[in-house]
Amino acid sequence: MPVDRRLFAGTQDELAAALGELADVTVVGVDVERADANRYWRRPALIQLGADGVVVLADPLAALDMSLLDAFLRDRTVVLHAMDNDVAPLASVGVTVDVIEDTAVAAAMLGLPTGLESLLDQILDVRFDGDKQRMQRADWSKRPLTDAMLDYAAADVADLPRLWATLHDRLVAASRLRWYEQERDAVRGQPPLEERRAWTRMRGVGRLSRHAQTRAHALWHTREALARDTDTAPNRIISDRVLLDLANAPVDDLAKLRRAGVRRQSARRFGDELLRALREATPAPPARSRSRRFDEHDRTLIDDLRTRRSRVADDIGLDPGVLCPNRALERAVASRPATIDQLRDGLDLRPWQWEVLAGEFAEALHGAAAGTPGTTA
């Protein structure tokens, strides 16, 4: 649906009047543009709402009282695309959404592309004519926003309610609405991204020696505390690569910290704390999540589980990683399950996933116990 009216709200009166234009809608698309790449906490630079050809662009940088927007959204079904990108930024300005539908999650449950641009093209035959990559790189904190930026922002939400309605009908027709609801609720139940960071997720940390991992653990937690306290993006303080280099080859003064790759400003502002972390690091739990190495039996079982999962995923038209992530398979096998209940507990899947995979996975476990994996065609 084309955007008939695009309303920018930079004052309280403009926000009230703009929301009045959407007073009769019960389902509204919502999106957030952010300008926080150098910050720890995610915040919105623009909030878009759209339905029935009307798009409201609310400016949170204009010191608006967002209680009006909060009340408006609490009374409606809010359609987001990849809610994990939007819920926390909305909450940071006092906007809480009670009823959420997520078109990205719905698309994944139908085996469709999850990118919004591809999804709109394939499902609604809607194409965005602007330069998406340039808009994603644009500085949304600058004012005034250009017409091209406003057009892009409006296009991101204008068709979300209609897209959700179509995806909902397809989910019902495919008997996958319950799958979708479980996935949606699981995504919504996750802690915010800021609370899901972990030092063990740094690429390469598992290959460090035990002593180097101890230093990496200390550096990461120090960086995280500094980032939270100063609202600075962690990689602006010290990048993962430099952090691991320092953990592997520690230094003892600011000049060496700079030569190791820490930015001048960061070394000046945070260098003493980083050096203290290197100096006073205490033993940490190992970064490797598995308590033991996989043996041939384990690897054979993992291969069989992956093969069966991929076959089932192909049969029902889903991405294998959506049906069961590889890390879940490895985690479960690492626990050495002896029964199907132990395998289920180790996988920690949603009920719909286990229902789809239980039969195949039971055969794989039985075959592994008998020494004859991969027995099905």
C-alpha cells in the first residue's frame, strides 16, 4: 500500500495530532532507526508507525514525552520485523509493547526469506526504490532528516500490517501458527542483547592457553563494565582482536598498550583499568563450552543427527538451523545422552521442534547405542 500521508512529529502537539490520524487502527507496524553504533545502550533516533497508508515518524531526539506513544501502542497489536532490534530501544524511551507479532519469525516458520525487503517483494510485490545500504549507513541523529531518509523510514513500516495478515493466513493454512507462537514467545522472552553478551563468544578465545583465557576473561569483564558505565561501544574501548592479542601477550604500560593496537583516546581514558585487569586476572572457567573432547562415537552421532535434521527440514521446507541449531546438537551430544529423554533435555528445543524431530532423533540415538548409525534411507 502506498504511503498516502507521512507525518513527522517533532513536538508534543504534532505527536498527538499524528497519532490521532491512526486512532481507528487496531494493528500498526512499528520500526526503529538507531544512531548508537558508538554506544553501549541501544536507543532510537526515529520511531516509525504505519497503517492504512498513514505513517507517523516520531522524533525521540526532540525530547518528546513518549507516554502518549506508549499508551497508544499498549492498546494495539504491534507488528515488528525482527523484534530483537526494536523492543529494547523502544523501552529505553519509555515505550512498552504488550501485543507483538513478528514478520521475521513468521517468515522463518514458513521457510521464506527473513529479510524485509525480500519478503515484501515476494509476498506483496512491493519494492523499495531507495538505496537501502546507504540509508542503513546514514546518520539518523542528524537533523533535519532528508526526504530520502524519511521516505526510507516510512517504507519500512507502511506495509507491515498487511504483510503480517498475509503471513498469518499462511501459517494457519500450513498448520504452523502454534510453531510461530512458540518461536515468537521464545524470542520475546530473551534478555536484552546487552545482557546476552559473553566473553566465551569472542572468536578465537577457545584456542587460547589456560592462562591467556584467564586474562581474556578479566579484560572482557573490565571492558564490559567500562562500556556500561560510560555508554561506550565495547569495541570502541578495545576490539576483540586486540583484547585476545593482549591476553596472549600481556603488556605492562600505556605505551605498549597503544602499540598493541588500543586507540589513543581509549588508552588515555581506559588504559589504567585495562592494565589492572591484565595484572590482577584471576582464574576463570574455561571458554570451551564442552567439558570433554568429542570422540569418534560422538562425531558419528552428531553427523547422523545433522543428516536426519537436514532431511526433515528439507521435507517441511525449513532452514535446518531454524529446526535445530548445530550448537544444540553438539551441546546435547557432549552430555552423553543414554536415553531419548536425556537427548531431548540436552537439546533444549521448543516443543514444536521436538515433535518434528523426535522420531528421527530416537532412531539416531538407538543406532548409536547399537553401533549402527545412519540406518534410515
